Amino acid sequence: MSEQIPSVENEIILRDILAIDRTRLANQRTLLSFIRTGLYFIATAVGIAFLRKNDILFGWKEWSLTGIGVLSIVVGIINYLLMRKKIRHAYK
């Protein structure tokens, strides 16, 4: 019968715990920057639409900026979820 003996290599020290926390916070910060960028694109599209004098509220420029903004938010969320999964898997 082999008994699991705790080794120094399996113990997590304070430095490692803090590194994990920094990694998680960096991942959250990256998600927030993707969301902020996406919202800036969408806000710019709305601003341009209100400055136009045409009858059409949203032209191709506004729809393009809105699409880029939404795409940025979606990419940020997917990136966050994938990195969170990798972080959890790496530190278990």
C-alpha cells in the first residue's frame, strides 16, 4: 500500500497563490477592456447617426461600427471564458 506523502512540490505557497490571483485579475481586466472598446464603437456609431442630417438613422458606417463593437464584445467574452478554463485547469 502506497500512501500519498505530501511533498514540497505539491504545496502551494503564498507566492503561487498571489500569482494565481494576479492572473485571474489580468484576465478580468482584459475582458473589461474588450467590453469598453466595443461600447466605444457602438457609442461612436450612435453619435454619428445623430449628427447626420439624412432621413436614414443608421447608414452603412454606423452599422459597420456597431458590428465591430458587438464583435469586440463577443470576442472578449469568448477569450475570457477560454482563458478562465485554462487558468483553472493549470492551477489544479
